[in-house]
Amino acid sequence: MIISYLTDIDQAAAVLRSLPENLQADVNYSSASLDSIAPGVVYELNEVLTDEMKQVGSMVTKVGGVAPVAEILNAIDKASETRILSKMESRTLIWQSRFVN
């Protein structure tokens, strides 16, 4: 969720790179799946995000989605991008086999 909230793509890419490799695809998949976050969840993350949420009051903040994830993937090295996309594709196929008939 934090990566989705970051507006600086280079910073989001740095955060993604700093995660353990076994978590990178899951984090990216979750970011791509996000649509909105209730303000109460963001308030619990840290002071920086809390200050950001105070500016928007009780509104739900739109974050995540495919476009920011694509930008983040474009900002990381090719090997990481390929590995993450491969794992995301595998996860999508597993999800589809479970929930789509």
C-alpha cells in the first residue's frame, strides 16, 4: 500500500527494490489491485502519510492501479522487472483458476 501511495516513481521503485525478492511480485500485484484506501488505514502507517491524509479529510484517496505499477516496473532494472512480471502472471493464472469458471 505504501508503494501505491508514493507519487515519486523513483522512490517507489527504490522501495520495491529494497524488498526481499520473494515479496516483490506480491507487493506489486497488490498495488495493481488497489483501487482506494480508507483514511483510517493510512493514518496507522506513519506520520508522513497521516499528514497527507489530513489534507484530504474524510475522502477516500485513490491509489494504486496498473499505471503506477507499470511506471515503477519501468524504473527498475530489467532482470527485476522480468522476474516480478513472471511471478505476477503466475499469480494471476492461479487466481483465475480459483475464481473464474
